Amino acid sequence: MNNSVDSLNKLAQEYEQIITDEATTLVTYIGFAESGVATSAAKWIIMKVTSAAAAAPMGVTTYQYAGSYKSKANIWDNRAALSYV
């Protein structure tokens, strides 16, 4: 987990435009881009954060990227349909 959290912190420091979408209580998307990039442009780094159900003991949180870490070829508007690794 520390590597994922460290990666998230580095991206937050590097990019001026950050969008968060709490899609469900268990899934959150976080997008990073240069300032002024449209959400329809293929210039986003997108992270999907998935948490285990609240009822699960010692829940697990998964951090995944669309494409790969630092892949700027993603469209924020398509975040729910992207493949995450």
C-alpha cells in the first residue's frame, strides 16, 4: 500500500488539475492532468481506488491505473469503462 499511496502523493504534487469522482461507496476515481486539459482529451492519468465492503473485517484497498502508472493517454470522461491494472 505504501507504494500506491506514495505514487498518489507524487502525482498530486506534479499535476495542477485533479478531479475526484466517488462513483460508489466502494469505488473512487482520481484523475490527474496539466492545468486546463479538457475532460474529453486523452491526456489524463486515472487511478481507480477500490475498497472492500465496510462489513468485511480488515478491508483491503486496491489502487489501479488505467493503462499503467503515468499513462497520459486516457480520457477522464471514459473512466468507468477503462481497463485498470
